[in-house]
Amino acid sequence: MLMTAGLFLIGISGAQSFAGGNPTFGTPKPNVVTAPTHLIVSFKAGASSKLVDDITKQLGLKINADHSNKYFTRLDLSQQVLSAGMTPANFVNALKNNPAVAYAELDVQIKPDFVPNDPLFKQEWHLNNTGQSGGKVDADVDAVEAWDNLASVAETVVAVCDDGVDLDHEDLKNVLWENPGEIPNNGIDDDGNGFIDDVYGWDTAANDNDPRPEGGDTHGTHVAGIVAAEQGNGIGVSGVNPKAKIMSMRHYAGQGSWMSDLATAIDYAWANGADVITVSYAIDGFTNTLVDAIKRAETADVVYLNSAGNNAQQNPQRQALRDLATNVIFVAATTRNDTLSSFSNWGNRIEIGAPGSAILSTVVGDGYEFFDGTSMATPLAAGIASLIRGAYPSLTARQTLDLLISSSDRVTALNNFVAGGRRVNALNALEGPPRPTNMNSFNVIMGTLNSGNLASILNSDNVRAQITTESVLTRGAYAAFEVGMTSTKTIGRVRSIKVTVESGCNGSGATQYVTAYNYTTGAWETLSSTRLLSGDNTITFEVAEKKLTQFIQPNTRNMKIRCMAFTALKRKGDNPTPFTYTTDYVRVMIG
């Protein structure tokens, strides 16, 4: 039967022609569930009902009229076909090149956007702000949307350096990091790391293997819940990263705790597998001991996040540490209305904001409470940083933080407090680092092309495009080219556009202009101008935020960039000396 079907499909291919394209079938993502017993086909308008019937019968399929409409047809696999080991994918492949078919594809199971069954989740406005308690809708980190994209996110370890974590809490006990090299309670340092029975972390304040809080301390337990409280267990709240494990590092034991204990906690964390370290403590007046520990974490490629502080001050002392190590970021706190929290510090080296007012999370004794503070904003940002590390393990600590920043939402109300007015966004972060556009065309607009083509400008390899200028009466000498490209992201997801051009000329005094076509105004706009030297000139610049999407065609996602070199007439009106404009590299990155 299948051989006959194949012959039938070949036979009709030359019998009748139909207008229209035939999209290539794409393999579903691993987390997508497809129908095991049917497929969907859209037949072209010219296909008669008899032809459709003939095709389906020859393939041993049956039209399911109850689940078809005028735009597509559902074809069910017969029991005979299923018994023969055939799947819907076999028929998709058989039909997709049929001239009578517009497209054939697997049917994908639809399900609600994931919302955890944790009963207090609706109060976690920082994860999903629906306007509850007078908040601003969507002034959140888009956690719910991000959770639909966790299939390829690996498990990561977040070290909570704090006053301890309640290891027995109902919402935390199943998300704890466990030292894989240690046998519990045998009094032996099994993994030889210098710590005996360090199963869940270490207490550097008391120097023992029990990193639980003491004396009613609950700060670290609250922090841990913000990062990774167990999701979907029908209990309490949800952390921002369901793939994170909590390494408990107790360095704070109330009055009399020392920065050196924090340094030891940091050293333990990076040496024992932490991907991210979160610290919600005042480190103004930081010591060399602390800086050196953070720099060792930097060498180990571990991300370090610290709270900006709760003194409502500008430029706190601690932010100077940002310039001493590349793996560091400070976090300010924001409200449910996307404004800076009244208590939060801010400054020119505080690079990110995160929800930190009225944050519900875990507390000691299976409890849940609302806390305020940059202490709450920091673990939320740390949880998103750990999502990035799980999704993109090849990124360095600095690249992780760069992505955390560049993928954040730009919030106007934060512009005067946080660089770029940025507030973290988990969904954006999971989309990954900025990606280059797809370069489609290279055309000379003015001048004569001596050598080179599109391939010449795709990488910096000294294989150049060279254009000799043309003279324009009463104006000067010009050479220009246009590059056509396609954005790799839809307009609604574009957060940044960065342009890099490497070029030069064999004369002197030429000016280079880089322009982009504005699809909103229908005009070319200058993005950059610079003087060209005889050697390579590499410029990189960001496109103004307000006009990001205007340079992308909404339907096709096409973009157009023009680069032009120009010298004006001489003082007496004489034509300038002709020169050659060379370009080695053009790249447009979309974030």
C-alpha cells in the first residue's frame, strides 16, 4: 500500500500545477508534544475534493471532518497504518512536497501557560504582576512566560551567603544542593576539600557543617525561597528558578559577624561548584580579604551579586568594588509599580534593578512572610542569572551579567537611578545574548566596485570590498554601499541594536556616515559619522532606544544599512582627489 501511495504521489506531480509555496516542515522542540494518530494538511485552493479524497485514500488516511475547516484538513491514521509502525511524521514527509499541498505538519498539543499550583503564588507579584494590591500590570520579571522555556535549561547551583537556610522547610528541603563527594555524618572529609560532612554547605560563622539559622534568624531562608522555593508542589510559594539548587552558606550570626567569614563563604562556594553567589549584606568599607575572595570567584568564573543597600543613598561606597572585578553586579530594589523602592540605594555603578518591595517568600518554621529590601531584589536577580547560566553554559560570568543587563526591561521611572533604567526580565534573559542579523545582500550605491562582495564583509579577514569614489558636481567625491539583512528576532522582542563597521580609505580627510532606513518615516537616518584614516577604522555603536523598531520592517523583519565615505570640494571649488573606500566587516547585532 505504501509503495502504491508513493507511486500515486509521483504520478500526480506532473498532472496538475498549483500556485503557492510549500513550507519546509520543522522538527518540534523537545518539550513539544505532538499528536500520535493524526496530522494536519492544508490543500491548495486548486485541489478538487476528488483529488483530496484520492490522496488520502491512497495513503490509508481518513479525513476527520469534525476537526477540519475550510483552511485545513485533519487526517487520521487508520489502525492498519498504525499497526504497520507508521507515524504522522512519515505522512508529513510524504505530503509536504506534493504540489496539491500548501503545507503538512504535525499537530501540537496545546496547554495553558504554566502557573504553579503553589497556593500563595498569586501574591508573588514580582513573578507575575496582574495588578494585585494596586500594582502596575506586568511590572514583573515575566517568570511565568520564562517557565514555558525551561526544557533546555540545566540545573545550576546558587550559593546563598547569609544567616543560614532552614534546611527542613517544606518549600526548600527538596531544592538543596548536596555535596556529591561527601558521605553524611561519618566524621570524615570524604572529598578532601577541608570540610568534614559538609553535605549542604558550611557555617563559616561557627565553622561547622550545620548551615541552618539560629536564634530566630530568617533572612537567609527568605532569600533562598526567592531563588528556588520548590515549584508545583502544592505548597507555599515558587522561586524564580525551578532548576536551581541552593548551597547554604551561613556567614552571619548577628552582631559580631565579620567580613572575613563572608570571604570564607565565597571561597567555599566557588571551590565547591556554585555557579552564582548571592549576598544581601552591606559591604561598604569592604576589605582586601573580601575583594580577594571575590576576585578568586572571578578567576573561577562564578557570578557574584550583592545588594545595593537600603539607605536611600546615591553612590554607596560598595559600588566601587564593581571596578575591581568583572564578575560583580549590584542590585537596586523596585516596587510593584516599576519605581525605585523608597529605601533603595542607587548610583552610577549600580547596573540593575529588581523587585524588592513586599516580596513574599519562605521563613523559618514552614512559614511565609513579606519582606522589603535590596536583600530581596538581589536573590531575584541571582535566580535569573542562574537561569542564564543553565541555558547558556558557555557564557562567562561577565557575559552572563552583560546578558542579565541587556535583556532587562527599560523602565523610564528608573532612568535617574539605575544605568539605562533597567529592571531584570527572566523571559528576555532566556532568549540569549544578542545575535547577528542574517546578511542577505551587498550593493554599491555610489562609486565603482573594484573587488569584493557580500562574503567580503561578513568577517574581519582582510578580504575587503573596495569601491573607488565617483565625483558629484558641486558636491565632492562619494563611495557608498548598502547592506540588506533580516533581524533574527521579532520586533516585539528587540531590546538593542548594535552596529559595527570596520573600514578605511587610501586618502585623507574622508568622513564616513552610517545610515539606516527608517520604515516608519520612509527616510534614511544617520546613526554615526566619523573621520576615516588610511588604516582600519572600527566603530561600534548602539542605536537609540526610542527608534529601535523603526529600523525593522514589521512583516519581513528586513533592515537596510548604508555606509558612505565622502570628501568635500576643495576651498577653490576644485574636485577632491579620488580615493578608494575599503570595508572589511559589517555586523548588526540584535538583542
